[in-house]
Amino acid sequence: MTRDDSFRDGIRIGIGFALPGFVLAVSFGVLARDLGWGVVAPIVASIIVFSGSAQFAIANVLGAGGSAAAAIVAAVLVNARFAPMSVALASALKGGRVRRALEAQLNVDASWAIANRGDGPFDRELMIGSTLPQLVAWVGGTVVGVFAGDAIGDPDRLGLDVIFPAFFLWLLIEELRRGRQQVQAAAIAGAVALLLIPFTPPGVPIVASCVGALVALRGRSSR
Amino acid sequence: MTAVWVSIGIVAVINFAIKASGPVLLGGRELPDELLRVIALLAPAILTALVVVDTLSDDHHLKVDAQTVGVAVAGATMAARVPLLAAVGLGAATAAVLRVIH
């Protein structure tokens, strides 16, 4: 596949993820406005943080009366998974430090998983292509939520909260079809996450689930 | 309002640093084979955890509700190689119907 093909494929897949992203961004806009953030702050957050999980973490902690420090810790923990994810991406990006740092900002969950081709480096064009529609949808959805949230009603009533995890599940099924090690890594990761959810701050179960990759690999090399 | 802006600003900066960390610190250098193999297995691990957290938990509580069932229906349909959008639509419709009944 040429780079242009990769980029176009990425945009096409990214449009699929843009819809649930848009719905989630609308609900973030509504939540933030209801919490008294005004109009500008939620939109700025969606542009400069550009992360649903971190933005909801901030809103939830501040909304429950928590301090800024508590909100920051919660959001950073929730996004700590991007540390190992960024290592995985490292060799796929191009150019000097500044350019690499900027391109790395286009790393979001769905695009990262899409750009993982199994063995070898990630596909940079696929990742960038798939993030662009999601970025537009995320910022656009926030604007709609802030200004027109009341007119939309509760998206959960329509089952729209199913869409995001269902798309992740689709990416997961694709991974599981690659082989047995992937299935083992997933099984261990799921068990670790389930065990930790009641006891740890949000975000920790996801980071800890990376242990599934290590254990699955060790299982193979000892055979 | 100050807390909102402080939180957004600081999280944006830290988030930037986390996402940039791998590509900036490692550059484009070749990683050892062992690490590459771990990395290839990170995707199924992290995706599983994201699905589990999204569908089976509400803060610290484990839950099973209409959303859980909807996602399960979507997953089973996808595994049967039904086209993606049809499977997602069926899952969302399942959750919506369950919420009306309930």
C-alpha cells in the first residue's frame, strides 16, 4: 500500500469512529456547560486536551467538588496508557524532535489500534488519516453540546453509548484473529482490569492491563 | 472557574508530554526484538481493558446493564462476520429497546 492509500484508508476508518466521538463530545459539552464552565472552556479543552477520557475525568472530579489537583491527577492517570502506546509508535514517526512531538499528539486510542499492523512498525499515515475526522468530530461535537445540548436530549436513550465500546470491540476482534498470543494477552488483560476496577483510581486498570502482553509473550518463549 | 482553567491547562501540557515521550526520547531508532514483540501484544491488551472499563464498570462498581448487553450483541454479531455498521446498529438498537422495556 502506498502512503496516500494508507492515509485515505485511515480517513475512511476514522469517519466510522467520528460518529461515536461526536456523540461523546456533545455529552461532554452538555456536562461542562451544566457544571458552569461557560462556553469557551469546554471548547478550548477539546482542542488542547483532545481526549475524552481525560476531559470527563476533569469534569467528574471538579463536578463532585474536588480540587484542581485531584482533577489533574485523575486525568493524568486515565491517560497514562499513552506512555506505553507512545513507545510503540516511536519508530513510525518522522523528522526531528519537534515534528515527532507534534505528530505524536495525533495518537488517540482508535487510531493507534488501527495503525498497529501486528509485526513491524506502526503505520504513520493510517494513524494520522484516521485521527483527522475524529478531531473534527470531537471539537464540533463539543461546540454543538455547549450551544444546543438541550435540543438533543439524552443520547443514551437511543443506545448511542453502545457505539464507542462496540467499535473498540471490533478492533479487538481483528487483533484476536491474528493468533493465540493475542487471545492470551487479551484474556489476561481483561481479568486484570476486572480485578482492579473496584480498588484503584480510574485509568490504573487500563495501564495495568499491559501486563497481559508481557505474560502472553513469556508463555510463548518458555514453550 | 480558576480551577477549571488550571486543570485544563495543566492536563493539556502533561498529556502533550506523555504522548510525545516515546517518539521524542526514542527517536526513530530500532527497538530490540523482544520489545517489539511485547508492543505487538499491547493492542489486544489495551483494547480489552478499554472495552471492559467502558461496558462493565461505573466508577468503582462492576455493572451489567442495557449498554453491556448492547455491546455484547454487537460483538457477537461482528464475530459472525456481519458488516461492522450493521452490527453496531443492532447493538445500539438492543440497548435502546431494553431501556424502553425497563
